[in-house]
Amino acid sequence: MREETFEFNGHKAEIIIPDNPNGKWIWKTEFFKAFDQAEVALCNKGYTRVYYGISDMYGSDKAIRLMRAFYHEVVKRYNLDKKAILFGFSRGALYAFNFALFYPEYTSKLYLDAPVMDMKCWPMGTRLQDQMLAEYWQTEENFPNFKGNPIDNLEEFFSLNIPLLIIAGTADMSVAFEKSAGAVIEYCKKNNIEITAVVKENVGHHPHSLEDTTIIEEFCENE
């Protein structure tokens, strides 16, 4: 196993290459090595781990364009499969979901963990809201009418038939469960959409992932 870093379009890329690469790859959109027990296990099975450092863009159109260019570079450079497995933890869900939405042809599966699905709940009301509003060319006054959140685009996303795994805690005080992960789960129940969901009762925003990562590994490995 070896690690490589390089700069692409002004942003740092980090790649962890297994000893026995099988072409499959996990693209974690934020917090690359945090709560990464599932990624470590999958890397040991031949999955390449990929990260592209475009933080503070909140999955904006600019971010997705950068991701598209990086996607083509990394697939060519490391001989990776055409479709990535996207991992979106917390705010990383904004990047992972939006990339899958715009480029389903490059997306195999989507795993969201304690995901931000509605920016009206986060980062609005925090010190980061002005940064996010600027990224989306929005103002505090008009943002309540903004319809570019993942939660606003569930119908389109699920029409793409991309397998989805959601893991989240019901006591999340950072990203309200009922407005993000919980809202997606309820949408799926109401519309008879099959997803894989692990709801951690009375667990907060952290820890991400699971102690026993079998469910995550099987989700990634199942054809």
C-alpha cells in the first residue's frame, strides 16, 4: 500500500493505492482519513482511496465542475473503473450527492453518513453561512427560496437508480436528523424506494461510520 499526493487545478489530491488494486475506488469527498475504518478494510481488499481537497465550496456548481475534471484525471492516471463509489460524510454529502446527481454515469453507489441534505439547516445560522451563500451567489434574504439543496432534488436523484446507503444518528445536534438523513428515509418510505439505512438511536453527529463495518463493506462489494 502506498500514498501519493499531487496538485490538480490548484487543489491537493490524495490517493491511497492498495497492494492489489482491483480498479474499484472510493472517492471520499471530505474528511479523508476521519472515521475511515470501512475505507481501510476495503483498501485491504483492493479498493483505491481517493480524495480531492476542494473544501469550503459546499458542493456548488464550481465544485462539481472541478470534481468532473479531477474524475477524468484520476481515472486515467490510476486506471480506475469508470464509476466511483462516493462517500459523503457530513458536509461532504453536498459534494457526493450533487456529483452523483449531475454525473450518474460516473457514479456506482452513494454512501452518506450524518449528511447535510439541507443547507437551510446547516450552515445557515453558523459562522460559515456567509461563505456558503457567496459560493452559491445567494443572500440571506433570498436563500429561503433556494431549491438547489439535495433534499430538493430527491425525485430526480432516485430516478437515476443509484444505490444509496445512509447512516446517521437521531441525536445529531449539528445536522438535524429529521431535516436531513431522516427526511430522506421518510421520503423513501412514502414512495416505496428501497435504500439501505442504519439509524443510530440516541447517537450524535459523531462518531461517523460504524464499529462493525460489515454493512458498509457489503454495500460497496455487492453487485
